[in-house]
Amino acid sequence: MEIGLPGSKPGEPAVGRRGFVCRHHLDSAERQEAVQQVSAQITELGLRTVRAVVVDQHGVSRTKFLSAEAAISAFSHGVNFSSAIYQMDTGNNVFTAGFEEDSGIDLPELTGFPDVMAVPDPETFRVLPWTDRSGWMLCDTYLGSGRRNPLCGRGLLRQQLAQLAQDGMRYVAGLEVEFLVVRRASSQLAFAELGHPPPVPGASAVECGYQFLSENRLDGAHEVVEPLRDALWEVGLRPRTMENEWGPGQFEFTFAPMEGVDAADAMILFRSTVKQVCARRGMIASFMSVPTLPHAFPSGWHLHSSLVDGRGRNLFADETRIPSGTALHYLAGQLEHAGAMAAFATPTLNGYRRYRPYSFAPARTGWSVDNRGALIRVVGGAGDPGSHLENRLGEPCANPYLYMAADIAAGRDGMTRQLRPPPPAVTDPYEADGLPLPADLSEAVARLERSALYRAEFGNVFTDYFVKLKRAEITRRAEAVQESPGDVEKATADWEMREYFEFF
């Protein structure tokens, strides 16, 4: 139990360690100005709680609801978060030897599951319109020593962005995300429906699907689309398009390009908004890639990106050709490292069901100009200032910080080494000569384990940690299926639905 910060005044909120931000030089004049503005906003709006959010290794937001006073205090002192959140798999099982000398993951600072310090980023502050006077802000995490937490994906992405900045470049990304919404059969949560993880609750479709981009289907789903549109607009995420996808209750939202870490932050806020707004209306929104519900269609996350120079000039655009020379080197790096990148872009066992020929998802490493069967789709044309690359590798539940960091690291390697890609697929990318993408998560993790690039860019500690995390997940499914009588495919699908459907 927290009874007060060391040296705190009686009654002062206790959420972190006194002076942590200043003591470890984590502040700046710009941050201090933003803190003052947000603190005033919290007070003026009469907010009752503010959610301090930490994004874990799965890309899932973990939070503490802080009083308004504690939230303002947290800007200076941080917020204590148990490091156990970094040592759990998707089923909330501890996969590390957390009481051993190095915590089982070569991080002695996490032995015994001590607190990490979450430092709020005032630039991410939002007021959540679907709540009763609640705010929201993302945090970066640090070890007790003040060292950046090497398991923090947001920190890894910042490192990649800093490397680009040293070369005079900035990363710009646009989000294109598919997801599924179903209606709960009952609002009651019976004890029989609980579990670790729980079974999928009874549900029905919100619209019947099978009419791609149908205006009438989308209008019929107004109880989903309109509340999401309004909530997203109010938190500062303004959807560029909202579309009815192929399957029943499947939607796609796209957003205008954003720079740097803002794009990854937006993905976290988008998923939280969608899931929470739907839940308050008796629905479940799932970013699981391939739900094994009747008639459900696979969902993907297509990452659109480009680089700009110090003047804001798009380095992937060229007046005379498509793609530009810079983009060509970048996509060559993406292709070379796609197998290992898949562990970050498609981090679940379920997501590899999506890599099938003629499914609008990639199946091989290759590229093409404006072909949706290719892994890397070049979008735009000669003289088009909006020309960019579309990486179609990812699933919607991927950790955005890791997906983007992995994408940048691969592209940077391609530019540094001046790599040249093979010829583009002119017609059918599924019949092209590229290497097959990993058949499953096990193969992707093995490629990551052997990747000299990601070990150099993310460090051995993080790479080995992520490999161990994913192998624990793989082992649990194998054991569960082995213990289940009857059809193996059904047991596999049932495990994946329990593990991922509501969690993501």
C-alpha cells in the first residue's frame, strides 16, 4: 500500500517517486510548458479521474485511474506500475522466472517484479467523451534507476526515429485498419462465462456483410459507425474514411498521415476508443486477425509510410519515376527482413491464417506498383507528391510501436546498404519468385532470433525477451490442443478465440 511519497506533504497524492522526472533529467522546457497547460485543463474542466496508460509488449493498454490531483503530481513524480505487466503473455500468465537473479530475461532490475516508473507524456493528453469527466494520457516507462525500460516499445520506436533524424529524415505513417464488431447476446456476465482466458460469449452479427463498400450495409450499421465517428473526432482522431468491409460486421477506418510516434499513439487510442465505445453499447469490437466465427473474414493492418526531409519534401516521391530511388532502397530492406519483421507485424498464432494466396493478404516477399496482392504495394506515380509505400504484412492487433520500429529498422538498413529489390510483380504477385512468408509464428520467431539486424537495433535483451515471450505462447497452445480430445483444428481454433478475441 502506498502511504505517501518520501518527503511529501500530508494528504499529497502518492503515485510515484518524489522528483523522479527532474532527478533523472527526463524533463525539458517544452514538456514543462505542456505540463502546465494540461494541468490547468484538468483543473478547469473539473476532471475527476485521469487514466495513466502504459502500453505493454502486446500493444495492449494497461492503466491506473488517477485522481485529478494525483495526475498532476505524476507529471513530476511518475506513476508506479508493477513490472509484472511486462512478464505476462497474452493469457495473463507469467512466462518469466521473475524471482531469479536476472528475472529470467537478463534484466536483474526486474527481479522480484518491482515497480517501473511510468512518466506521462502531456502531449498525448485527451478527454474521453464517453466517460464522466475522465482524461487519458500515455506514459513512457523507466527502471527504478532512471534508465529507459528496454522492454518499452514506445522507447524503441523513439530510438528508430532518432536514428532517422540524425540522417535528416522524419517518418510519416498513415493507418488503414480493419476490425470486427459483434453484438453481445446478453449483458450479464455469468460465472460460467469466466475463465483464464474466458470462452467467447454468445454474440450475433451487427450487419450481414458480403457486399463490399455497400452504402446501405454501412448505413444499416449506424449504431456502430456514428458513435465511433463522434468519439474519435472528439479525442482528436479524425477518420478520413469509414468503410463497410467484406465480412459481416467488418469495418475499415483510415486516417490521414501522421509523423513519428504520433501515428503509433493514434493506433493505441483508436483501438481503445473503438473497444470501449462498442462495449458501452452492448457490443464487442475485436482486432483479432482471423476470428473463427461463421462467415467472418480476415482483417489486416496496412501500414502506409514515407520519409520526409527537413523541408518536408517527400523522399519517396519523384518527378520522373515510381518509386523514387530512396523508396526503392527502403522497400528492399523491408523485403530482406520481412520474415523476421513478421514476428512484430503479426505477433499472434492466429494471424498467420491470413497469409493465403488470392486473399488480398500477402503470401510471399515481393513488391508491385498498386497491386494489393504484394507484400509491399507502391502507391502513387511519377510526379505524385503523395507517393508512398504500403506494408501489408501486419495484423490489426500488432503492437504499433514494434511494428513501426521494425519497419523503420528494415528500411534504414536498405538505405544504408543501398539494397536493390528484385523486379516488381507485373501481374500476379502470388506466382512471383519471392520467398514465402513465415508459415506460422514459430517460423517468424526463429527468423527473428537469427536476425542480426534486429539484435543490433533493438538489443539482445529485448530480442531474446520477445522470442521467449512468443515461444511461451506457442507452447501453451500446443499443450492445450494436445490435451483436448477430438478434432485438432477445432481445438486450435477454440484456443485462439479464447486467447485473442476479447483480449484484442
